[in-house]
Amino acid sequence: MTTGRIWVFLGGATSAVTGLVMTYGTDFGNVLYVLTYVTMCVMAWMAVARIAAGPDRRPWILAATAQTLWLTGDAIELAYYYLSSAGVPPVGVADVFWLGGYPLVAVALTMMARRRAPRQLRGAVLDGLTLTVAAALASWQFLILPTLGDGLGLAESIVPPLYPIADVALLAGVLFIALSPGGRGTPTRLLLAAVGLYLAIDLSYNVLPYFLDYSVVSRIGPLIMLGNALIIAACLHPARAELTSPGQRVNVLHPSRVLFLGLAFLTAPTLSLVQSGVDNNAIIALVATALSTAFVLTRFTIAVREQERAQAQLAYQARHDPLTGLANRSVLSDELARSGPVAVLYLDLDGFKEVNDTYGHEAGDLVLSTVAQRLSEAVRATDLVVRLGGDEFVLLCPNLPEAEAIRLADRVLGDMALPITFGGRTLDIGASVGIAAYGDTAADRDVLRSADMAMYEAKKQGRGRWVMAG
């Protein structure tokens, strides 16, 4: 599905949810609610069916199953409402289906995090668990404990606290995604928004009844379908692979991450202060704890920043030529593996060995640096300039027609023939160019080898020529 259609779908879902909120609790609203929910579930499974069978599909299957379980729970509750003379029980079979969906979504999020950040998830898991423990402690204090002393029956005492526990599991899963390395495109933002909406709805159900009548609070129920729509949109998005494929993004410590960790560390002492009562000694202890936490996190941040700079430097050195700063063969292989229609120009300098032998390596280095600069200026911003080693260079030009590739080769030959001055002498350099241009995926053909062979044919024909691969 195109991006435009996805936004149209989300707009329609928002309008439908608005109508459901306005008609919630009426017979018409209940019928519309079920029909809309069924439609959402069907679309969720259709979105899953568009993904090829395999590991990338499994998280989406779990998410669609969770939505189906939630629909089943709502259908059971409505059946009780219309068919049972005793009315809807406070705790019943519907809760089994509602609670069953939470761990499925949490597991789906964890699977995505593992696939998008293989062997890079340890930091995200530790930070996510730190925040989750803080949230669990707050949930215990404010959401679970108040329900345990109400003198209710066993089921009424056990089931309601399970919802905050399920929310904590869901929070852990979404934190693993939010804190893990990987892309941060539209699919990721849609997924995070969906789970954030689920958590906000559940928190509202627990908190708002203290301030509003439950008949008003219950109207937020249809908003869960907007969360479902966001997950469906993420599944349908053309770039959804960023959620289940290893990303190239370096995991950088965002300032907000440090702030959240600091708040997590202060959760326990703050709750203890609330429980024991506020006095001067307690406030002083809390302030001292906050300052100590700030100092520790500052030192932690400095150490992490130093490590990030070292890792970034190593990553750059592993993928770039140290003399010219151009990309190396490793980058070229990665780009060829995922490129579509492409033109490749393979260059070998003419006269470089003579310059190196006559004037030394300093002159050779100047030639290579000058050639790299001229090639970078000759290509488009979307093209890639690579030094393979020695005096061999490659231009990788996605979506460049054959005629344009020939014009680029002519320009490159002209640029290479321009004089280079070294120590008052003019260095005579040229180039031979092999061109290989294909309209299909470069990975399906050994396009680099074809361009290399064409370059050797150009060498045979004489200096300063290009040859198109057959």
C-alpha cells in the first residue's frame, strides 16, 4: 500500500472512532462498534497476509491475534449485556480474552527489537527494564494496592490488578523498541504511537474514575481501535521492514534517555517519602539522592559519549579509504546488494605508476586525492564514489540511463586529463573507463565485473577511452 493510501486509511479510522465515541452505549453505537472492530481485525489479517511467510511475519501475526482476542472479549461483554438477565458481571470470561492480548503484543514488540538490533539489544533491555521496574513500583503503589483492600471476592480482587501488570509488560516491550538501535521512520513512529495509546487508555480507565463519572470515562473505549489502526498502518507501510530488519543506525544516548533513567532511580525514594510523610529530613534526603543521581548519570553520559565517538570513528574507518575519504569496497558491496536500476563506471588511472615511480608516493597521494575530489564533484548527490584500492575507482549511479552514463564517462575523462601540479611540475594523468548499465537489480548480475572487463578493453584500445560492456 502506498503512503498516501495509508494516511487516507488512518483518516477514515479516526473519523469512524470519533463516531463511535459519540454513539457509545447506544444500541446503534454497539452495532457500529462491533462492525467496525470486525473490519479492523479483517484488515489486520489481510495486512499480515501481504508479508511473506517467515520470521518477519511472526510479530505481525501476534499483533493481529491480540486484536482478535480483544474483539472477542468485547463481543462476549455485549452478549452478556443483551442476553443475560443478570447483566454484565464485573469479572468474567471477557477478561480472559482482554488480558490475553497484552502478552502477545509485548512478545511481538520484543521479537521486533531482537530482529532490528541483533547483538545490540543489551543496553536497550537494561534501560527498558530500569524504567519498567519504576513503572511497576508506581503501579503497585497507586493502582494495585488500593484494589486489594476492598473486601471483594477472589476473582474481583485478582483480575483488576492483572491489567496494570499487563500494562507493565506492554511498556517493557515498547521500551525495547524505542531504546534499541535501528531506523526511526514512519512505521516505527506508528507502532510506538499505537502502544502509547493503549497504555494511555488503560491508565485513564484507572485514574479518571476518581474525577469523572464512569459513564463518561467508558466513552474512551473505542479509542483502542485507533491504536489498532495505527498498528495496521505500520504493517501496511512500504518501509515496515525497518521494524524487523537490522538497521545501520548507531545507538546514540539521547538526553531524554538519561532524564528518564534519572526519574526511574528517584521513583522508589519518592514513593517512600509519600508513604512515610513529608518532613524536613525526608526532603533533605530526597534532594541529596537527586543530586547524587544527577552526578552519577552525568559521569555515565560522559563515558558513553566517549565510547560513541570511538565507535563512530572505527565504523567510519572500516568503510572509508583513509587517504581520500571515499567509500571502500565494503560500502560498494552493500549498495550493489540493494540497488535497483544502476550504472557502474569502473576507472583505472593512466600514467599513475610512472608518476609514483618518478616523483614518489607523495606525488601519488596528491594525484589520488585530486582524482577523488574531481570524481566527487562530477557525480550527483545520490551517486557513490568508491576507491577500490591502488588507482582504481568506481562510480555507482542508481537510476542513471545508459546515455547519461556515457555523458558522465566523457566528463570524467575530461576531468582526469586536467593537469595536476606538484613541486612546480605538471603531472600527466588520464583514465580508462568501463561502463556497465542495467535496468534490473544489480544483485542479479555481476555488474562490477562487467564494468571491470570493459575498463580493460578500454585500456587495450588506448589511453583516455571508455568502453560500454556488452
